[in-house]
Amino acid sequence: MKLKQLSVFLENRPGHLSHVYEVLAEAEINIVTMTLADTSEFGILRLIIRDWQRAKQVLEAASFTVNTTDVMAIEVADEPGGLGKVLKSLEGSGLSVEYMYFFTGKSKQHALIVIRFDDPDRASVILTSVDVEILSATEFYAEA
């Protein structure tokens, strides 16, 4: 129920971000979803890509520093408070959400959220016990 996410570390300098996309495009690798966070010194580009192993190899060959992280994709009701209900179910568990970002999929009834927990295995058990839909990689990519 986990997805592999690539985290690419970028210097904050002109052209560095576009170079990632050029490298992936040249290798004919398509990005499913992504997010970018930065500080004054560096940025972290988080990518979910179907063929993440190949993408990692291509980026590292182009001298990028790339880490692999396990994340989950969950479905929540696409209504006010939908995400709040999921987060409320985690209270008291001791789990921490490190970050999350939304993914626009084909489903019109649910919002899709990519989420990184400090303990993904425990998060999976807790979320499943309260009937939160955790997407498999196959289900996630079918939404793309």
C-alpha cells in the first residue's frame, strides 16, 4: 500500500529546476504528480513516477542527489471536513504527518492525498481500522 516517491535535492539557482524536467523528458519519463518545497539555500522536488527506479537512475546519472521515500495515497471524501476526519482518527496515535500534497485524479467523489508519515506501517494499520481507503500503486496509477 506504499508508493515510492523520489526526492530530488536542488540548489536554488536559475535553471536547476528546469534541468530535472529536461532530463526526464529526454528519457521519455512522465511525472504522475509532484510538489516543490524550498528554503533560501535549497529545494526539494518530490516526484511520483511510475518507473521510479529508471527515473532515479537517469537523474543520478545527471548528477542530481535523489532519495527514495515511502508515501501513501489515500482517498478522502471530497467535502468540507473530509481530510479533518482522517486526521482526527490519528489523534492520540503518536503518529506524525511529515508532509502531504493533493493529487487530482479521475475520481470526482474523492480527493486523493499523498501523505508521508513518520511510521508508514503503523499509519496503514490505523487508517485501515477506521475505513480510510489506502490506494495500492495499481489503483493510484489508474487514477492518473
